[in-house]
Amino acid sequence: MSTGTVLLYACAAAVVVPGMRVLVAATAPAEQVAGPQLVRRIWQRPLPVVASVLVALMTAMAVVQTIAPAVLHHLERVPDGPWWRAPSALLVESSGWIQILFNLAALIAVAPVAERLFGPVRMLVVYLVSGIAAQAVSLASWSKHGAGNSVAICGLVGALAVVYALRGPDPALRKLALLVPLAGIVLCAITNNHGVGVVVGCVLGVGLALWEGAVDLEAWSTAQP
């Protein structure tokens, strides 16, 4: 196994593990929940509207690109492609159903939590800015062919982790959350576009943490992750 592969897996763990801990802390601060119970809690009423639209849109696009594969080729990043391929590449997945299912599951877990903490508009801004920035860097040089919205989801995880690191109530989890921006920096160093999504999300998260009233901190007021 190459050094690059080891770094990639290590960074993935450094994003996923703290990210899941922060999601649990934001969703069920005083309880220990997991699996289906956690998903039900994440999607409890009132339903997060923007997160619901994103999940519905990505589900529909998965069906569309399966039925009409040409859609993928019209929307994904391509070498020397036009600028609009950066946002359009967030709508399709270039690695088939494994990528589709993984990214859809991640979106279902992360987007509603981010919407409840940041509000619908700010959540969408983090998602789009992080995702488009990562796709633009890829289109420019790092990886000129491909597509997927995992980079945008990484932006949401980055924002959530940094906000918790700066404003969360549990000191141990605050320290653990710092692994996320560190992983983003390492991913950028090995020119993996997910690092751009993470880092941009973290930068936006700093702004949200410092913006009074931008984050619903009551969700973490009694956190016991």
C-alpha cells in the first residue's frame, strides 16, 4: 500500500470519526443513540426543507443518470471543460452506484443537522461554496475528469467540526473535532479535491462560529457525546 493511499485512508478516518461524533452531539445531546434511531432523530419534524430538497434532487439525478447515462457526460468535469462544469459536477456521480449510495447516505446524515444548526440559507451556502470550490480546483488542474457531491458534504462536515471546536460544550470532543481541518490540509497537500471541500467548509465554519446568532448553540447546551 502506497504512502498516498495510507494518508488518504487516515484522512478519511480523521474526517468521518469526529464528524459522526459531532452529528450525534448535535442530534441527541443528552442521549446515546445510533443507527436507525439516530436517523429518525435527525429527520424529526419539522422537516428541514432545504436538506429534503437536496436529498430528493440527488435521488432523482441518480435515477436520471442511470436511465440516461449521457446525462453524466454532459454534466461531469472534463479536461478543458467550461466553467459551468464545476457546479454541474455536483449533480451527478461518476463512479457508479457505490458512490451514489455512499454520498446519498452521507447527505441524509449531514445536511439536516447542518440546516438545523446553521439555518437553511447558510447551510446551502456552505454546501455550494465548498462543493463548487473543490470542483473548480479539480477542473483547473487536480483531477480534470469526474463528478460527485461528496466534496460539498465534506464542506458541511468541516463547518460543523470547526463550529463545535470553537463553540461546543465538550472539551474532549472540541479537541477531536480539530482533526477535521487537519485532515483537510493533508488532503490538499496530496491534491485530493475533498481537502478543498473540507478546508473551505472549515473557513466558513469559523465565520459562522464568530457570527453571533448564526448557529443554534442550544442543540449542544447539554451535550454528552
